[in-house]
Amino acid sequence: MGDRAVVTGGAGFLGTHLCLRLVEFGHDVVCIDDLSTGAPMNVAGLEAAGVTVVRHDVVDPLPVAGPVSLVAHLACPPSPTYYLRHGIDTLRCAADGTRHALELAGDRGARCVIASTSEIYGDPLEHPQTELYRGNVDPTGPRSVYDEGKRYAEALAVAHHRERGTDVGIARIFNTYGPRMRADDGRMIPTFIAQALAGDPLTVSGDGQQTRSLCYVDDLVDGLMALADSSVGVPVNLGNPVEMTVREVAEAVCDAVGVPVDLVHGPAAPDDPVRRRPDIGRADTLLGWRPRVGLVDGLARTVAWFAGQPGRVSPPSGASTSPV
């Protein structure tokens, strides 16, 4: 990478961590975010670190002048609470937002790293999931706006590379957690932690036997940095291959918070994948990357951060979690 990086969705959970890591490594960083899901407190932290924050919707061309060496396109709401309500906006972000990120990278001769997702595999019929698996996705289901939007974004990135020579990297990101997640976004870990800290029962979708693989955010950012520094153009799974049931995750959160296990089971989430675990052989071979932070350590760090956010931690009202 060179000296200047643009991060779309940079005020979000993952984007904030990536922006700060890039600053740590000496890069001039521009964060582009419309703050529809990013947290204002994240913006203050970015600006204090020297990041230039531009409030802008990526469905419009990106207002960045001058040289750029890296475009990290993270803008797209991963929260089911948001994308189930704002399907059209989610699709526009995946389509137009990705196009504008690729155009900026192509025009400036920059590398463009696209944040894709394990959701492109849908409810997988292959386990664990390798990058060669084509997925089992319902194109008209309630989650399709996110799943198919990300599949389109990958297709667009590859088309840009083939037709225009744009230098692209595609990160298929599996479940990631850590500090700066929003407690109210409907995802499993922040919801469980907020409920446990409030002394409420933890709401589990379905029977809790569906599985997930949870990667701590520092490890995931390590993977994104390695992908950005490489010339790898094929999709790469980034995630932790340790597989756990949702019930086991809920129990681990209770242990981390120091409260008794108290679970309430709600209806299963629509199109909820039954099993999810990445094969990270490609990331290991091509990037030299493997996660290092275990769940106990990662949860301890995450719980400590949530516990230090007075007045900002409140679980979503009345809904069971979507274990995404």
C-alpha cells in the first residue's frame, strides 16, 4: 500500500478499526460514511486520530480528490435490523456503492478491497465452506437484499478487473465481533452482551443448535491488511474456523459477564443458515493469515468495552437475535 487510503463505511464497527489500523501504519486515511448505521462516537475517535471524515452516501460518486493507493469498500449495512427494513437502500449500496468504489480505485490506479460476506454462501449444503462453493441462496427471501447484493458486488469487482484491469481483492468475511459494535443492531454478540449486562434473559433464535464461527475484530483487520498488501485477486474467506452452536455462544457470554445462564428461545430467523464455518486454507496459503484471539479472550475485551459505555448499552426491544 502507498500513503493514502479511502475507507467507505469507515464510521461503522469494522470500518473504524480498519481506519485506526491504517493510521497506526502511517497512512493518510479518508473515511466516507453517511452515518445511517455508523456511530457518531466513532467519528469523534477517528477525527482525534487524524482521519479525515467525509459524510457522504456512497450511492453517489465519491468526492475524493488527489492520489489514492487503497480503497477499502466496507459500506453496506450488515445489521439484519437495518437491511430487513431498508432493502432497496441496501441493494443500492451494494450496487452503486461498489461501482463508485471500483471507479475511484480504477481511476487512481489503487487497489480496491471489497468487503463481501459469508452470507453469499446462504444456508450451505457444503461444510465447511470453501471459496469454490457457489452457495445456496434464496434470491427472493427476506435476507436476499444483503446476500444477493454482496454476490452482485463480487461479480462487479471481477468484471472491473477483467475489463478495466482494476486491482481488486475480495474478502468473504465471516461473523466478526468486538468493541464498537452497536448494541441495538440485532446481531448476536452485542445483543447477548447488552442483555446480560442489563440482567435480562438472553434471547436465542430457534433451538440454538445452529452454528457460527466467531472472529475477533483485531484478527479480521489483520486479514484485511494482509489482503490489501497482496496482489491476491481471488475471493478469500476471513473468519475463525472454530465452530460453536448459538447456545454455546450465549453461555460463553454469560460466563464473560459473570451472570447465570438464562436463555429464552424465540422463533427461528427466516432463512437462518443452519451451519457456518469457513475453510481458511486459502487465506493461510496466500496471505499467511490465521486468527489468533480465542473466544474467551475476545469476549472479555468486548464485554469490558460495552461495560464502559454508560447510557449507550441497551438491548434491542422485544426481538430475538439474528445469529449473524
